[in-house]
Amino acid sequence: MFFQKISLLSACLMCLSGFALEPFRGEKLWGFKDDKDKLVVEEQFLEVRSFVRKLAAVRNENGWGFINDKGILILEPQAEEEPKSLGGRTYFKVKKQMGMVDNAQGLLVFPAQYQSIKKFGDKLYLLKKGDLWYASDDKGQFVLSSGFSLVYKINESFLAFKTDKGWGIIDQTPSIVTQPFAEKIDAPKGGMMRFKKNGLYGFMDNAGQLIISAEYEDATEFTDSGVAFVKNGQMWDKIDRQGNVLNQSSSAAQEDPVDLVARLFKQDKKDTKVEIYNSNNYHRYNYAYPYVYRRAYMRPVPYKHPRYNKRYPKTSFGLGTHLYFRDGKIRVGGGPSMGVGWRL
């Protein structure tokens, strides 16, 4: 009676979905017939599942596999666990290695040889094999012939990846936007992405196009109002998103770089969320954020942290433009491999 209910339910679901095959149970095992009651797949399975688009999961004594709507096994039963379907795709495991099938196309996309498979956007898949990651489209065509060691999410459209040639950018179509070239690529801030090449800093726009060449010894990220501060020698320049110099200033005697950049910030009236931190005091008294330099140029914005605001109300500041001073240099924090966005 139990198996008859399963068979009836499967048949109803397939009729609603327009599938031509339906499972049937012989004396002990399951097979498939078409809508004219013609035998297509002989009784050979211990269990079967309803079709998800063009694929159905089947099991014999060796494990789980997949059969398509033509009655052809696209994956011989071998998976230890029942596969889990997620709409257009189904993941399966063989000896703790992951693979994937495409339910809509009725095809095997990735054989079971990866430790992890992650989807980004509609068509980009990231697969981990050994110590490396690989990028593929939804048809199993790999974008890069070689793997990459690190990857992180820049924004909803782009990922940064690292090879032995440096960091590059890939989009979710998927295709290479920027070939590997940089020592680091930061997440977008103020409409621009800061990068480092040959020890110097430059900027790309949010589409990954080079706008400002790597020619600065040091550089902050762009503020929301569209300015950044770049350094060569003792000179700090305030620049716009096209690299035009808006203001120049050199360090005075006994003036540390954080004070110099603060003076330039004060001249930018549009940017009202400027906070400058001394990262040498990071985690001082176990505060959640770096201890703030309490100076006249600071313009803190009230910020309510769900955990720390009640305990340390005087240290709760808005998260505007964050500058850090360490080892005589200005920093904005973050980077391509830690503390930025989403990581695998």
C-alpha cells in the first residue's frame, strides 16, 4: 500500500509537469514506463524519486544515481546519500566528493571530484579541488584553465581571485573582467576600487576599468563624496575620481601623516562622516572598534550597535570614512584576503 501511494503521487506529479515517464513497481523493484504503459526502464531500482524537471533520482545496492526523461542513466548509482535538489540543480556526493547535475537540461555538469561547489549569480560556479578554486559556467565550461588560491566577493557583480600572477576580477556571466595583475584589490569604496601593483597604489572604477594608474606610494580609499588622498614623498594630494589634483599639502615639522590628511579632510565639507583611528590602540579595553583619536577634527556620527552600544555608549560612532594610522602611514583597513565582504 505504501509503495502504491508513492507510485500514484509520482504519476500525478509527472502528469502535471508534462513528463512522459512514470515509475512503476514490479514484484520487488522499480522501473519506468511511458504514458502509453510501454516499458522503458526495466525493474532494477530499490527506490525512485519523482522527476525534478528532466531528472529523477534512483537507487540500487550501489547507491543513488540519476535517470533522465528518456530513460537513460546519466549517473550510475554510486552516491552514498540521497541527492538534494535545489530547483534547477541537484548536488550529490560520492566518497565525500561533491558533484552536480542540471535538472532543467537533464545533464551531468560536474562529476563528483570537488570538496565544495558554490553558486554566485545565475551562471557562475566556484569549485574547490585540493587547495585550489576553479570558476565554471552552468554548462561545466571552465573560465580559467588553472586554479586560484583565494577568492572573495567584491560586490554583487564581481569576485576577486588570486593566482601566481596576482589578483584579478571575474564577473558572474562568467568572464574575466581584469586579468590577474595586482598585489591586492580592495572592495569598492566611494565608487572606486583601490589596487596595489609593484608596491604602488592606483584605482579602478566599479566596473574593473583602470582609471588611475599605480603611481602612488600610499593612498586612502575614496570617500562617498568622491575624493581620495594619495602620497608621493612628503606630499599628500587630494584627488577626484579622474585623478585630478584638488589640493596639495606637505607635512609640517612634528606633524604626523594622520594630522596632515585630517587637515585635507576638513576642507572637504561634503564628507561629514570622517573618523580617524589609531590602530595601535586596536581592541584597547576590549572595545569592539579601534580606540578613537579624540581630536577637534573628528565628526563622529551616532551609531547604535545591538551588542555594544549599551555597554560602551561613549565609543559608539557611525561607520563613515575610516582612516587608520600605523607605522607612520595612513590606512583604511581591509584587503583582498581578510576582513572584506564575503569569503569562501
